[in-house]
Amino acid sequence: MATDQTIKSVLAVGAHPDDIEIVCAGTLAKYANQGVKVSIAVATDGSAGHMIIPPKELAEIRHQEAENAAKVIGADFYWLGYGDEFLFEDINTRMGFVELIRKAKPDLILTHSPEDYHPDHRVLSRMMFDASFVSGLKNVETESPYHPGVQPLYYFDTISGLNFQPTEFVDITDTFEIKQQMLSCHQSQIKWLKDHDDVDFLFMTETVIRTRGYQCGVKFAEAFRPEMVWPRPRPYRVLP
Ligand SMILES: [Zn+2]
């Protein structure tokens, strides 16, 4: 049983380039400021989301944008490159996520809520739950050695906050500008959301974190909910 009550390494996994920045960049920036090792992983290549740029070229652009955003807080960056819109649960994919966890060695995992809007988000949510259990099993071999234990798993807010009942908040007022800087790395996505959904990316994100802040009495906040199954919970706060 772990007795050390501090988080030293956090892994945030998002389905698409930009998801992490939308829902938890302020929290990750806070961890980074506290000296916690932060790893950011992007599951799919983001190649589907554009009206003009073709898939291969788009994947390269979005890879670079996501990596630049991770660099803002000095996070380790993992690009898994699964097909955008086609993340499925199978043995190979699950083992890919097991290997990711073994490389990043987190003691806390952040990922999408199982009830979020996008098929890739929902699949990834379940995949991280499954893979984070398997990653601790020595007899299931991948390239890297097994990562002992079962980590707490927190779901971050849904896109726009719909269908998500938070139980914990992180005050990100101090890291708001870093979050904006990370979001601004995603120039291709800013254009896509404008063309496809008539959404102003930065304004949309700010609206949600202002609302979450209002709910917990600060200017800006990000919202979370822990996965409450044995043996995931901890008797101390794991969020910054
Ligand atoms: Zn997404």
C-alpha cells in the first residue's frame, strides 16, 4: 500500500490534438509549476478535422501543434497516431496504451469522461481504465517493464461541460495565461472549429472555465471526477 501522499508523475491522455489543452492545461501547468513530472499523450492523429488540408498533411501539422503546446510547460509528449475517428478496442490497441503507461510511469492518470460527446473520447476513456489495470501486471509483457500498482484515474470535464457532474475543482486562475498560450498553439484547429461548427475556440474554452470557476468560487477552474472503484481512490487529494 502506498504511503507517500504526493503525486510525482501525472499522465494526461486525450483523444485528439487539443483536447488536453481544452480541458486540463491549467491543471497540468499547475503540476509543472510544483515540480511534478507531466506527460501528455495524444491518441489519434487528428487527420479528419479539416475542410481543406488533406489527412496526411493535417496529421503532421496537428502533431507539431500538440507537441508545441506540451513544450510550453516542459511536458513529456507522446504521439500514438491512431486513426482519427477510428479508435477501437482491440488487443493491439490496448497493448499500445499499456506500453504508454509503462513508459510514462504515472501515479495519476487523467482522461476523458466515459460520457463525453465523441466516439474516440468514449473509447479512450474505457481504454485507459482497462490499460491502466493491465500495465501493472508483470506477466503481460510489452517492450517496457510493468508499472506496479493501480493508479487513481480522474476524468476531466467534457467538451463544453455538458453531461458532466464534477466532484473536484482545480483553481487555475494563476495558470490561465499558460493555458491560453497552449491553446493558441492549435492554429489549424482554431480555423476548423470556426469553419465546421462556427465556434470560437478560445472563447468557448474560456466560457467553460469561467463557469467552473463560478461554481467553486474562483475566477477560472477546471473540473474533474474520480473513477470510484477499488483500488483507485486515495485518502488524500491528488489534484493540485
Ligand atoms: Zn477530441
